[in-house]
Amino acid sequence: MKRHDPQVLKLFGLTEEEANNPGAALLSEGVKKLHRVVQFMKLPEDLDAERRWSERAVEHKTLPLWQSMTGLTPNSEDNMSPEKREEALEELIKIVLHLLRYELKAEAESPREFHTAYWDPLPKVCSALGLARTELSRLSRAGCGLVAHELVDVVRVKAVKDIMKERVREFMAVLNAPREPGEKFTPPTTANGIHKMLLAARRGPHFHRGQWALTFNFPNHARFHRACLVFYKLAPQQLELLVIEELLKEMKAERAAESNATETASEKPRFTVYERLKAVVWDQLKAQHVQFFAEREKAWAS
């Protein structure tokens, strides 16, 4: 009996088309389908107990799972056209990201007792695919410019903006809270002013940027910083400033909805030429924030 026999395919819940294109099948549905495809790909081509071990069968048996799924075998990779190789690399990156999202989600829902903040799902994913980490780094760098651990960071960084927004909201709530009698303090009303207060509050031994990165599930600040640049095209501090601006706009819209009042020209803050020039530069930078490769956002952030 062959691996592609209808009875075998039925047992694994796969169609012949999915068996011929396991990479696409792996990404087509949820985790259960993913594991069925992986188990199917581990079967030898010939399932007969008394079969002869032909040269082809031995070659297939020793072929790693990731090569079977993508077609990036040592023999075929050298003969691939540039377009076909790019497609195969994209397929591999999609598969790795799919597995990474699953492992990180499973860890978030049910944390393991011995998993520290430095735990990384990458070894588990590489083991499942039969792919060495160094080889994955080589291929992913060719496919998207990122090494293996940066693929993990790109998956993690998607949640950073929402977490940051909640923390900035708490900070702004304290800024705008009622003051003690006799306390003279006028809370800033601009994004730059609020950000300056935030940076001032962080001065001192109580704040460390490495520990700050850990609160976003990154093992160190360097990886956190690079992941923000890759995904948002903004450094963490710039992303915070953008979040403050968004919150100020939301608060302004809420107040306008409650009072039905519009802002008059006299109420608008006046800025110096230097401040206006800074605003122009900042607008140009934050225009890049249309999340990492806007046209490919679904592939990276789904």
C-alpha cells in the first residue's frame, strides 16, 4: 500500500490535492489539521511491511519534513528559478510563523511551570520540522531579511501597541486625576508634554529598559527595539508617542460627543516655528507606521 492510497488519505482526513501540496494543507485550517499533515508527511512512501528498500524510498525516508513541504531539497534548490525559490522560501516562513503563533498562544493560555521569560518556542518548532536553527536563519534571511529568533519577535510584537496603550491610558488617568488642596500642577495637554512627563517618571533606579522589555515578553531591549522597527517602523519611544496622540484624539472625540461642542480657533494651541518643523518631521515618520509591509499585514499579523 502506498502513502497516497485513498484509504490512508481518508484515515488522516486529507484529500489527494492536500497530500500533493502539504505546505498549503498545513496552513489551511487549525491546529488539528496541522498535526494530521505533519503525521502524514512522516509516513514512508511505501507502507508495505515486506517492501524492498529501494534507493528512492531510502532517500524519501531520510528527507526532512520541511524539505518535503517546501521542495527546498539540496538537489532541487540549486536548479530552482529565482521566482520558484522565493515562493518556496515564503512557504517555509508561513509554516514557521503558523507554528510559532500556535506555540505562543498555547503558552499564553496554559503557561508551563518551568518556562521562564527567556523561554523560546523556536527549538520546538525546528524539532517538529526537522530543521536546524542555523539553517532556518539562513533561509529566512534570504526570504524576508530576518533571522530565526526575529521571526519569533515579529509574532510577539503585534500585541505591544495594545499593551502600551493600556499603560499610557493609566498614566494619563493619574495626570488628570483631581489634585490635593493647594497642589499646583497643570497637566500637559499635548502629546509631547505627556511623553516628557512619562520619561521623567522613569528616571531613577526603579526603571530599567531591559525589565521594561520583559513586561512585553521580550528577553532583552535590543530585540524589543528591533521588533518594533520591523513591525511598526517606529522605535518603542516613537510608538509610545503615537499611542499618546491616538489617546488624545479619542478623548477629544469623547468630550465632543458628550458636550456637542466644537473647538474654536482661539482655543487651538499656538506653536513656534521650531515646534511646527518638528511636527512636520514627526508626521513624515509616523506615516510609515502602516504596520509592517501593509500589503502583507495578514501574512505577518494574522
